[in-house]
Amino acid sequence: MRRRGVTVILGALITALLAAGVMVAPLPYVVLKPGPTVNTLGSDNGTEVIQIKKGDTSTSKGQLRLTTVNVQSQVELVWAIRGWLSGEEAVVPRELIYPPDQSEKQVQEQNAQEWKQSQTSAETVALRELGYPVLTYVFEVTPGGAADGALRAEDVITAIDGTAITRPAQVTELVRAKPAGSTLTVAYERGGKAGSARITTKAASDDDTPRLGIEIRTKQPNPFDIEIDLDKIGGPSAGLMFSLGIIDKLKPEDLTGGKIIAGTGTIDDDGNVGAIGGIPQKLVGAKEAGAQLFLVPKDNCAEALRNAVPGLPMAEVATVDDALTALETFTAGGTPKPCSAR
């Protein structure tokens, strides 16, 4: 009996140790949690988030809050169980956040690059909304190319065959819409004066792709000096809220109407709002920050509706213009376009 008792005790001890090992062993999952929200019209750690160093700015009574998700990358069984049981957290496979072919550092570096690009696009979109268009200009003319002798460096291309150029990609699209050897009417501004030229496209040396024989770039002349200062946040999902924050600061009108509005969404140079990850956690974070309306990217609406937070209405936005319309409607006492599951 004495020997049997020792065996039982040793067995129980080994079982306990194995169980403890399982509880603390890292799992191939991460836990997504509601992260902090930041008022893009306010300050973070004593520094203005959006700094306008040149030009007049206005002050709003309300807030435009970007939302974030915290990622717990080292997950033990006890944390996974807690996340599975939580109504605010999500346990997802680690590879969804950290691809197998990338280290955590590489993912963080990529997020930092996307963060900077989102700021650049937010500024581009905001300035265009304020009346400062993006100009597509000739950076270089290829010697012997189709435009040689017709266009010059620094010419701003305003239209091709009557279609106004509002984004650089249009130049390529319009040139390639017709076969090489087609003659196009290219309108431009040179030294502040309007002009036009009839240019016959040429095929590329290695295929039949029609070309004008120019290298184009963009510029957006404006009197402002804009800088966004916010550390420890990565990824592109704050683009929409940055764009709205810049517009609000540079417009005399208060876009917030004294209300707290939160949101999320990427932004591209054309003002399109893109889908993001972690919408359930961002909704929770926004509600905890006192948000009275949440701007949801159209492509996230179905997921947002499945994870709706009581007392937090959601507005569907596909573009920055949709977001501005939603703000105007909401602050006037109306109901913005709600999220649709379609």
C-alpha cells in the first residue's frame, strides 16, 4: 500500500506538472483586444496629433477619434481560454497577423510604412477637398518619343481627348485605350498658360503598348505645412480619420458639431475608404471612449452588424465624401446612411 500510495502521488504530481506546462506553453494564436482611441483633433502625450505649421486653423468642440486594436502576440492556453470566453476579444491564428514568411519585426516595419503612406494619402485627399487639386506634370520627355517637341518638362497635363486629368493613372489609361499610332489631343498648362498638342502615340520597343514617351509625376501646391505626430500605432487603418481631422482643422466650420465621432478605414489618393481588420474590437474601444457615431468602411459593414455595440450607431462610408455627408447629417440631427449587410 505504501508503494502504491507513492505511485499515485508521483502520478498526480507528473500530471500536474504536465498540465502546468500545457497552460504556459505558447500557442500558435494571437489575441485581438480593444486598443486605445485617439482624438485626431487633440493632443497625444502633450503634442498635437495633427500639426498645421502654416495657415490658419480652427478649433472644434467635438472629437474625431481614430480606433486601434491591441495584439497580444505571445499567447498561453489560459489567455486563449480567456479570449475565447470574452465578448470583446478575439483569438485568431497567428499566421493571420504574422505570416510564416515574415518575422514580427518585418511585420512591424511594414505596418510603419503603411502608417506613413496613410498619412500622405490622408493629406492628399484632405487638400483636394479643400480646393487644392493634385496636378499631373511632365517630369521628363523621352528623346525621340511621341511627345518629343510637343511637350516639355514641367508641363501640367490637364486633359487628354477632352477627359480632364484628375489623377496620374488616367494618363496611362487614356493612352492605352487606343492602339499605338493613334493621335491624341493633349491639353496642358505651361508657365500658367493653356495649350494643346496633337500627339501620335508610338509602340514600345518590346511590345505594341502605346506610349506618349513621357515620365509623369504629381504635385499639389498649397500654402500649408502639415505634420502628423503619433507614435506606437501602425498600419493604414487611420487614414480616413486623419483626412477628416485635417479637413476639420483647416475649415472654419466645426465638422463634429460638438459630438464625439469615431471611425476607421484606409484611404487612397482618390478618397476611397478601404476595409480594415479588428472591427469588433474597434467598436468596443469607440464605445468606451464615449463615441456617439462610428464611421464604418462599406466592406466592413456586414462584420460590424454581426458585432454591433448597443448604443453606438454606425454609418456606412465608401469614400471621404460619404464620411463628410454622414458628419453633416448626424450633426444636424439626422440619421446617416446606416450599415448594410449586403
